Amino acid sequence: MEKLTVRDFDPQGKRVLMRVDFNVPIEDGKVKDDSRIRAALPTIHYLLEHGAAVILMSHLGRPKGKVVESFRLRPVAQWLSGLLKLPVPSTGDPLGIGTRDAVARLKPGQVLMLENLRFHPEEEANEDEYAKTLASYGDVYVNDAFGTAHRAHASTVGVTKYLPAYAGLLMEAEIAALSNLLEKVAHPFAAVIGGAKVSGKLGVLNHLMDKVDTFVVGGGMANTFLVARGYTVGKSLLERELVEEAKQILEKADKKGVQFVLPTDVVVAKEVTRGAEHKIVPVTKIPNSWSAVDIGPASIEAFKAALDPAKTVFWNGPLGVFEVPTFGDGTRAIARQLAAKADEGLTVVVGGGDSVAAVEELGLTDKMTHISTGGGASLEFMEGRELPGISVLLDRAKVPAGAGKR
């Protein structure tokens, strides 16, 4: 899958409408984690250095089509201004005469941020007039928001009816890293799949079954597989309605010779809270009134051994209740192992959510081959689904005459 990128048109003198994913945590009016903002900097710098005026658009939170003061993008614009070392004003609304005036005044080398796109219900509904208005602000459209590429919204799909659409540098890197896992991966290939629920991961487990050599499964979703193998899991998170599907996946892995590694021991707790009483037990002896909250030390060693021969690893989801530090030992141990092996040449792609948070917390981000900025998007990509926000971007093999030369 090759898409045209910002390198494939001349930005000089153009107004570039750029979709970014600045849906970042904000506390007390300040950005708490700016990793998604920093991920978009290479594309913004490239456009500015090549003479473009850049109009950024993003969503923040879930305001459900209404103006919510705590979801305004002004703190994000201020933070970005500090990173770019130039003023980044934000508009009071994605629409309206004030926004049109601000866009009209924008000069090459300057940046403007539109207010939260989701203050209007038309954004998520991909309403055509809303998309047309957004598109009227730019000469060219660039999508660098991989985290929203699985959504067919006005700012990810609708605007491409009216503007030539290119991938940003982050989008390009995401597509390349994930495509390599599906198309030309180095074996042995292992997938570490965790997180709370198996329901969100069934698609990726099934799609990767013909591609991986080893599955390593932990987190709350492992409980459904443990029950499928005949164990009881006490009060642990369990999707009982999916036990039969879990059995089918285990049988399929067995038939195909795919190693499927589940925990052999777990940390159990009386309550899933900080400071709760907890202990380590075999998966055969999980007490009825306790919950599994992390993999145990024997499981950590078994997971490490299973991953040791791998040349490529895809990791999505924590292996325990990582947000409670006491229950994050398994996640941290695997993160450290993968980082150490990456130093020796292992390809490690970390896809979204708390697995990324674990890597960042441990300061191991730079060790990994690729850290995906999209949890849901990376999962859907790995399921083999076509992501609407990517499919509408110009293909390298299909360059329309004069694209981007307006």
C-alpha cells in the first residue's frame, strides 16, 4: 500500500489543511502527555520549511456535537506554539466568519489551529456541507492522524472529495511499519496480545493466525482462553459468551502449529485497586472470590522464553491491570525484554493504548522499532481491514494530472 505523501507536491505558497490527532490528556489547562503532538512535528516542520501556511484540525475528547469548555483546543495550541517556537492561534469555532478571516490572513510559514471539530455533530456524521466548508480553507489536504484513520468523518474522508489528499510523514511511517508486519515480515514472528477484553481482539487473532509463529496472550482477555481450556477464573474479568470462539481459536492454532502461550500462574487480588491484598497462584487454583490482575513470575519467564527466538514482535495491550503499579510487573518485564532484544536487531512494533504507555513510562520509546499512535486504528489495520481515512488518500500509482498544483 503506497500513498502519495507531502513530498509529492510543492507546498510553496499553498494553504495546507492538515488533520492531526491532538486528542491528548489535559489537566489543569496543561497538556499532560504531548507524544501525539510531537509525532506530528516532522510533517508540520516540513510544510513550514517548504513555504506552506498550515491549518491544523483535530478533535479532543467526546463532546458529542456540543461545545464543552474543557475540550477546547487552546491549551494544545499553546503547547504546540512552545514546541514550534512560533505563535499558534486557535479559532473559537471550526466554522464561522471569524475562522474564515483567520484563514484568509494566514501567511506562508504560519500555523493556525481550528477549534475542536467534534463541537459540531456533522464531523462524526461526515456531513457533506461541513466537509466542504473545512475543505474551503485549504488548497491541499494532508492527513497525519493515523489514530483516526479508522473513522469515516468529515475531516478524514469528507474533505477528500474537494481537495487532493496526501499522507503526512507520520501516516506514511504507520502504514509502512504495519504493512511490513502483514506482507514481508521476518520470522519467527510473535504477537503479544493483551488488554481487558478478547472481543476487541478476535479479528486480529484470526487474521494473524496464518502469519505468526507464536501468540503470547495475557491481560484480562486471557481469562476467556483459560476458561476455554477448562479452568475457572474466580471473579476475574470474563467474556463468557466468547468462550466457544476462544476454543475455536485455540483449536485453529493447534492445527496450524502456532504456539499459543497463556499464563500458567497469575497475581490475584481481592479488589482491583491500589493497595489491595494480593498473592500469586497457579491458574488451576484461582480462588472463587479473587480476580486475576497480572501474570505471575513463572508466566513472565514462559512469555520471555516464547519471545526469545523471535525476529519480529507485534505488541498490543498490557498483560495486567497496568494502571495499578503493583499489577504492572508482567507488562514492564516484557517491555524491558523487547527493548533489550530490539538493541540486538529485533523488530518491535507496539500498537496503541496501555502497551505504549508502559513503554513511555519506562523510557524505552526510542528502543522500539515503531510506536503506533493509533490503538483502534492499528488493531483494525492488523485485522486486514481497509481504513477509510487511508483508502481515500492518493495512491502512488494513480496520480491525477495536476494534483496539488492548484
